[in-house]
Amino acid sequence: MTELLEQLKQATTWQEMQSSLGQYLGMDGPAPLAVVRRTQQDEQFRHYLITCRNQPQMLRFLLADPRNDNFKLAVETEHSTPELVAKLGKTLFAWGKAGLTRVSEEVFERRFSACRECDRLMDPPDKTVYRLVTMSGDQRICGACGCMASRKARLPHESCPVP
């Protein structure tokens, strides 16, 4: 049982965890994110998955369990392009009013390390607005607000949208 948890802990992104669990269970593709989250948090469910991984009918039953929905992210991860552009405009305006300053490297590291630990940090969807702002560095976005997390963590007037 700890073998599975160790495999999941070695992954650095949710996508890697999904792929890792999918491979472990013998699936044709990645496991659903809600199943990965439930596997991490529900010891009994994890035990059932491990026990049934070579029993396709039981495995399908576990993967389709409606209680998996309780482990979906509680926030909307798709943000509309107009919403993102408006948010970017407001952020740039506020940043300009703040004198285009950035937080210290220590503050940035503290903030962004919290982002890296968050299950809402994800690869950006294939949208033009993300391709326009993407340059170098960490490109992942916050699933809660849609902002590029590494950029937002550098701005003194910004804060995490998740309580």
C-alpha cells in the first residue's frame, strides 16, 4: 500500500500523478484527478484500488463511484478569455499604481512554494491568452483564479484567492 503512495509522492504535477496511478492500475490512460485525490486521502478506497487493480469489473466500479465527485476541485478551472483579459488589465493597472515593484526574493519563494504545494496548480489550457503571456519560467496557472502563479506571486498587491 505504501508503494502506491510513494509512487504518487514522487510525481511533481497532478498530471504525473494521474498517469502514474493509471499505469499502476493498468488503465489505458491517466486516472481521473478526483480518483487520485481520493486515493491520497481515503485509506480504505486506496486499499480497495490496490486489491482490485487486476479485477477490471471491480476497478470500473471503483472508478465510477459517485463518491469520487467529493474529491473534485471545488473551484472552476476554466476561465473565459474575456474574464482573463479583464483580470490582466486590472492587475497591470494596480501594479502600475504600485510603482511596478516586486516582492523580495524571500517573499516570492514563500508565496510560490505555497502555490507549488497546492492541488489547484496546473498546466494552462490551450488558449491564446496564455500563449501571449507565456515567456520563460514556470508556466503553470492557478486553477482557482486562472492567473499564472509564478507571475502573480511576485506582485505585492496580489494574494491567493483560496482562503
